Amino acid sequence: MSTSSRVKVGVVGVGHLGTLHAKMYDELDSAQLVGVYDIDPVRCESVAGDLHVRAFLKLGELIASAEAVSVATPTVTHHAIASSAIEGGLHAFIEKPITSTVGEAEELVRAADERKVKVQVGHIERFNPALLALEKYHLEPMFVESHRLAQFNPRGTDVAVVLDLMIHDIDIILSLVRSPVERIDASGVAVVSDSVDIANARLQFENGCVANVTASRISQRQMRKMRLFQRDAYISIDFSDGLAEVFRLVDATDQTANTTVMLGEIGEGKFKRKIVYEQPEVKEVNALKYELASFLRSIRDDGEPLVTARDGLRALQVADVIMKKIKDQSIRVS
């Protein structure tokens, strides 16, 4: 790919995640990494030196030199940095959550629409190989159970666990159910930090689907699993192991099922059906590189990002209600 057809991109914030962004862009043929910016000049110079790119001393200078940016800074800074980039006419990839508040997210959506730029939100689990393996299946869940448990890491405690971990599953569930949320119930508690460390939420959708979502960052062991139940099928997704499993009912005469195991039959005569187990092929995909490549592709092809700013806003709106429910509950208890 010629240099002229590559997207000139910069990275704002080169902590742990931002450094990974910069490295992925450096490896992508569709990107021309023009440089990085960070409020820590020593860190900025170090990362820039490793990648042989420019270390920008001012955010405005990076914005003036790029066509797109990755915003990989603390959540409280997302709105200000992304606003500056969008006003400068740049496309923006913003790590999740999109912003700290719903109001800020709404402002970014409006600004992106007005400036006609692409904004993608970094809900990386949408690009997890286990979820990608299910693309050929018609997913229409009516009950969802998800558990996202992690060992304590001080790096994520600037926000509640709802925004740190649970929002991944909120985004996935909203993308799968595709129905307005009718009711939300939630509970949670702060254990080792000043914000909520473990939370559970029950989402009820207008189409009747119910999702039970649990997130914890004080678990002894890690878990990132989701189970989907729908008419004639049960789907298990293990995001940690990159494994998807499908148990479904098919007509007894159906020879198209990519069946690993036939578990049995139910019914009689023309109503007989097979219970089959399938393990869809999971391709080896670097989820971060894949999502950044998709962002660049949306710019180059003038298409819609796979996770839009509005997707990020919807996930944040649900997370905001969950946090308010938890706060209300704690007030009643005290």
C-alpha cells in the first residue's frame, strides 16, 4: 500500500494501552503512525524512540499532523481530547468508555455528526475471536447470563467496575438483543477501592429478553464468560479462552449442520429433531489490531465503524442507570 493511501494516525496517551495502540498502528499497512503525545514527556520520548516516530510536545501539534487519532488516556480526559481532535477535523478512536458522563458522550456524537468524521469506541470484546466465530449463526437471545471477573488491579480503579469491566458485556448484549431496555435493577458494593468493585445488574428489554450481568475486580480467579439462550439453541462464549460452543436443535433431516457431536433426538415422526453440538472454528486474531484496522478501513472506505459513537453512548447510558441504581440502593441501606 502506498504512503499516500495510508491513514496518518497519532496516539494520544502512551500508557500501557496507548503503547499497544502505537505498536499495532506501526505494524498495520493501512496506517502511517505520525507520532505520539503524552503529558509525561519522558514516557512520550521513550515510546516514540522505540517506534522511530515523532514525540509531540503539544496535543495541537499532533492534531495538525494527523488525519486520525487514538485516544487512550484516562476516561475523565476523553471528552476534552476527542473534542479537540473532532473540531480539528480528525477521525477518532476512543477507548471505552467513550466518556465519563452521558452528557459528554452526547456532545461528541453531535460534534462527529456535524464535522462528518468517524468515531469508533474501543469495545474490544466485539472483536474477540470467540464472538467473531458466531457470525454465521442467527443470534436472537431471550436470556443472557454473563460473568466478568478479574483479580484486583489498581490501574482500573479510576472508575467503578461498571465502567471498567461490565460495560464490555453491556455493549455486547445491546448489539445482540437490538431492543430498547425497558427496566434495569442493580446492586453493588465498594470493597477495596472508593468506587464500586463488584456489581450485578438485571436488564429487561421490550422484546422480553432478560440479561443478568455480573462484574467483579476482586475475584480470586479470572472469568470472562457469556451464555445465550434462545429458541432452539444455547450458546456459550468464553472470551478468555477464545472458545465458542453451540448446542442447538435441528430437523432430523438436516444434513447441513457442522456437527461435532450428535447428542440425541427428541420428538417423533415428522416432529423429530436432533440435538447437536458444534464448536465453530475460531481464527487466530489479535483483537486490538483487528479493531484498529477496522477503524482505519471505515475511514478509507467511508463506511460506518463497527462500534460507533452511538453504540458507545448507548452502553454508557445503560451503565449510568446501573450506577445510579447502585447508589440509590446504598443510600436506602445506610
